[in-house]
Amino acid sequence: MRDERSRVRASAGFTLIELLVVVAILAVIAAIALPALIRARVAANESSAIASIRAIHSAQGAYSSICAQGGFAQTLGDLALPPVGSNQGFISATLSNNGILKSGYVANVGPDVGAVPITAAAATCNSSTMAAVSSHFAELHPISVGSTGERSFAIATGGAIFFRPDGVTITPGMAGATVLQ
């Protein structure tokens, strides 16, 4: 009877050593997988940032030709305003204001170096808040360099996408930035 009870007790659960071994194995697996997960998230965020830069540039082109008589919007808010008679702006609501957060990045639009007013705000087809200008600039920079993104991105009127590998915000004129290949 005694042997039977000790066998039941011995097979009733895990020992502390067995549990510690399982926890240690899980910790090793997590330590291996976590950096790969972070790299994948950073790569996805950077791809989204590049797509957003392209969307902003396309929206600026449409705004310029349809709404601002050749001028460009100075803010994302002006690109988000729909023209009179429409309910759709030139850019999606996910990029509707300067300083908006999207996929780990902060997005901003403004005039480029040397931009001058082309069309008064009241003369645009969507009653923009600011005058349309001769050249535009847009930038996206990571919220947290290393965890939400590694590089910052920018585009100007010419359409070339620029980046900085250190994630520092790119300013109009593209100082310190390199053309993305």
C-alpha cells in the first residue's frame, strides 16, 4: 500500500527542477525570437513610411493641379480638406494633420526652401487654411529610433525620396539626407 501511494505522489505533478528547466528553455527561445520580431516590425514601419511619403507626394500633385492653380499645400490638414462639392480630401484620414502618428512614424508637410505663395488660401477649391506655395516638403521620422524605425524619410517637389540612416528628422533642403535607391 505504501509503494502504491508513493508512486501516485511521484507521478502527480512536475518537480520544481522540471518547471525551472521549462521556464529556462522558454526564456532562451524568447531571447532568440524577440530581436527578429523587432527587426520585422521596424521593416514593416519603414515600408509604411515610404508608402505614406509617396501618398503625400501624389496628393500634393492632385491638389496642385485640381485645387491650387499650380501651388502646393503647406499642411496635411489642407490636403485632407475636400474640395467644394466633394466629401473626399486629397489624402486619407490616416494622414490628416501635421504631427500625426502612423505606423511608428510622425508625419509633417510644409513649404520647401525658397517656396513662395502662389495661390491665396481663399482662392483654393477647398478653402485651405494657408496659401498654396511654389514647392512642398514632407517628412516622416520614427517615434522611437530603434524600436519603431531606424531611418527617417522625406520628399520634395522633385519627387525623389531621401532618407537619413540615423532616424534624425530631415529638414527642408535635405541636409544630411541621401537619395533612397
